[in-house]
Amino acid sequence: MFAQRLRQLGQTIQNLQRFREIVGVFLKYGYEDLAHRLHLPRLLGLPTRGLRAQAKSVRNLSNPEKLRAAFEELGPTFVKVGQLLSSRTGTLPEEYAVELAKLQDSVAPMPFSEVEAILAEELKVPVTEVFAELRPEPLGSASIGQVHRARLLTGEDVVVKVQRPGIVKTIRTDLDILRQLAGTLEAQVEAWRHHRPTAVVDDLGRSLAKELDYTVEASHLERFAAQFPEEPTLHLPRVWRQYTTPRLLVMEFVGGTKAGDFVRSEAAPRARSEVGRRVGDLVLKQIFVHGFFHADPHPGNIQILDGNRICFLDFGMMGFLTQRERELFADLVWGLAKRDEVGATHALLRLAADESEPVLDTLESDVAGFMHRQFPGSLREVRFDNLIKELVELCNRHRLRLPLDLLLMLKAFGQMESLVKALNPDHDLIAQATPFLKQARLARLKPRRLADSLLNFGQDFADFARTLPGDLRGLMARFKAGEARLIMRHDGLEPLQHSLDQVTNRVAFAIVLAALIVSNALIIHSRMPPLWHGIPVIGLFGFMVTGVLGLWLLWSIIRHGRM
């Protein structure tokens, strides 16, 4: 027990040191005003004068550049958080998202001996019993893991992703501190309250938790492959499950050309156009047909193989949309394209969680303005990246909170559009997406779907009717036993309650003053000693106190303008 408490104390001290380091770095990069509003320098005992002197060296940087530099200095957790924030459309202003997207998730590689030790620990057998060859030079080295090329004893070329030791503990500690900072920010700075920073940190924590467990990435890849069992334009790498653990991932090595390099290559226009069409088709199928999609399809995560086959890589960040969300998003895009502001507004309200009831007429007017700006003429001229940006800004303005996975989908759609347009500027993405939008909207009208909906409604209603009498009896029994009570709350009566309290207090105060006047008069009339010039001292002092209190009550009434 003593050893456990000692470890907890050591962890608390370590967390406090890290807390001071994080706040100190943000102070250094010019966030002094915000830190002081949260009372952090005083609570943590930070030398603000020295940090203020360091801040002069970064004075020429823009605010987005300062934030990126602070994240880079704070290490792997904040690099990943910055990258995730940049991929979440609408969480930050565009200039911040663009700057944070420049964060490089690359660090010095681990020694190969350390990689071999982790492999032996995870495989439970010597490395030579699994791999015929394991190249010591890493293919890539990031903050969470490191990738090496290898060959299995059975002859297959694979890549081995090994997680850095201690990274899980480091990230969890930093996330705990970020949650504390977000909670303080939300509680004490009203301007940040509607941004809900605690919810953002929780979302980021869930995303990072998936990336820290390589078995989750393996499951994502297997589920993704199950969606496309016979897709000739797609190749997905195989995973060796028997060698995969939370800290180790073994999967097929895929050659080919990165999509970014393919864009810059001198490939034939026909090949470029076909690759763009296939990428668009595969992403649209992920979103509108299956709902489970790759949330980060940037050119570095897409390989172009022989025969113009497409291969997606890195399945750590995925998104999922329910059938209802896919249908509502299709309704929204369809309403915008058809310039139906009422239908588009209705779809947007059903899709978003409103934190405060929006003014419907104002929202419809803003949707109409948004629609005419984004769809001025030919649909081929529409740029989804601009459309997405303004749509999110509109939602923020009306306090409408879009689901996290929908934001990920919008970002993925924008990345896909950028790649497709880079391959073929004349590609008509709207025409390619139209059949998918129609299919998503018409899916709810299929006879089987209508029958299932009607059956589910009937079952739910029957269950409700069957359980309602028992629920009412149970509720009445709890009322009779005193185990439940009914609380009536009236919103909007606070000003009236305040006025009543004020009136009651003043009446009570006046009654007390009247009682003091009567009491003092009786004392003076009784000529109770001690006397001063024949007047009782106690009564005289009482009248003086009563006069002061009376003047104070009169001044209070005059000051509030209630004479």
C-alpha cells in the first residue's frame, strides 16, 4: 500500500512538472493573457518575466505559426493533436488549420536493437523464427511508431510497424493535462464556452486511443476490405493477425507510386483521368454506400499500382456514418444543388445537434445566401472545399454542432476532390456523385425498407403499450413511498424572484427599524440610567444607530431608482 501511494505521489509530481512545462511553452509563444485569465502562472509558480523575455524572440511569427511552433516544441502528443485538429473541418479558423497541417510527425529513429527487443517481447519468440530478413533502416519514423521492411520465413514481403516504448503513458499524461486546461477554459472564459473545448479534447483522446492500438488499425483494414470483396480497381494490403498486437502490426508491403508522385509524373492524360475517376468512385462508395470510410485519404496515403489500381494505406483514422446520417447529408446536398432553402435547412437541422434553438427565418435566409454563393451557375464549377468551409462557418454562427464523423467525412471529401482535380481539372465530380446521392435518398423508399420501418414502429408501439401500465404503477408506488418527488421549475422568473426578495428584505428591514424606534422611545421615557443631561445614554445611542440604518435604507432605495 505504501509503495502504491509512493508511486502515485511520484506520478502526481511528474504530471505537475509536465503541466508547468506545457503552460510555460504557451506563455513563451505569446499566450500570456489567456494564461493569466486562468490564473495558471500564479498557481504553478512560473517565472513570467523570464518567459516574457523569451517571447520576444517569436514576436515576428503570426499567431498560427506560434501555435504550430508551440505544438512542435511540446512533442509527440501535441503534434498528433495539431494534426487531428487540422483535419477536423470547422474546429479552428482556416489559417490555423492550414498551419497545423504543416506539422511533421517525424522524429529521430529508435535504435535497431530497441526495435528487435520490442519485436521479441511482442512475438514471444525470437525474431529469427518469424522473419527471414529484417532491414535495420526504417522506412519511416514517427512520434508513435516506426516502420521497417521485412520478409517472412514463408517468403512474403511485409512492413513491420513497431510502437515506441512509453508513448502510451506520455500521451495519456498529456491528454489528462489538456482536459484540465480545457475544463478551466470552458468554466472561466465565456467566449470559449460554446466551442466546448472539453468535448474536443475527449474526441481527440478517442481518436488517439485508436491509433495507439494497432489491433484496432488491423480491424479497420479487415472491415474496409470486407466492403469491397470483388472490386477490381482496388487493392488492400493483407494483415498477418497472428503477429499483430497493440504494439506491433505486420502487413503486406505494397509497392507502386504514391498518388502525390503520380500527380507530378508525366503519366498519360488518359491514365491520370482514369485514376482520378477511380479514386472518386471508391471514396463515394465508402461514404454513401457503406458508411465506413478512410478519414485521411491524402495523396501520401494512396498508392497507384500496376493497371491503375488504387491502394489505400494507414487505417488508423477512420469514420462511420449511420444510414440516417448518410441520407440526411444527401438531402442537404440535394437541397443545396436544387436551390431549395427550406428543404436544405430542414435537413441541416435534423443532421446537426443544436446547442440553442436557432431562429428559423434567419437560418433559412443564411442558407439561401450560402446556396446562391456556392451554386451560382454550372454545378461543374462548384468547389467542395469552399462549400465545406462556408457550411461549417454557417453552423458555427447558428450554434449548430455537426457530428464528429460528419466533419471527418467532409474533410475526406475535400481531400479527395483536391487529388481528383489535380489529376484531371476537367473532372465533373458533381456528375459522378449524383447517382450516389439519388441512391442514398431513394433507399428509404424501398419496399423492404418501408416494411422493416413499419414493423419496427409496430413493435416499439406494442412494447410501449404493454409496459406503460406497469411503469405508471411503479411510479405511483414510488410517490406514495416517498422515494420520488415532482419538481416544478419555471424558467424566466428570476427577475421577478429577485424583485420579490428585494421587497421582502426591505419590508423586514423597515419593521426592524420601527421596532428599534419604539424600543428606544420606551427606554428614554423610562429614564433608565446612566443618564446624560437627563436623557438615558442607551436610548440616545439606539436612536443614533437607528438613524444611520434608516439613512442607509433610504440611500439604497434612491440608488436603485425605486422611490
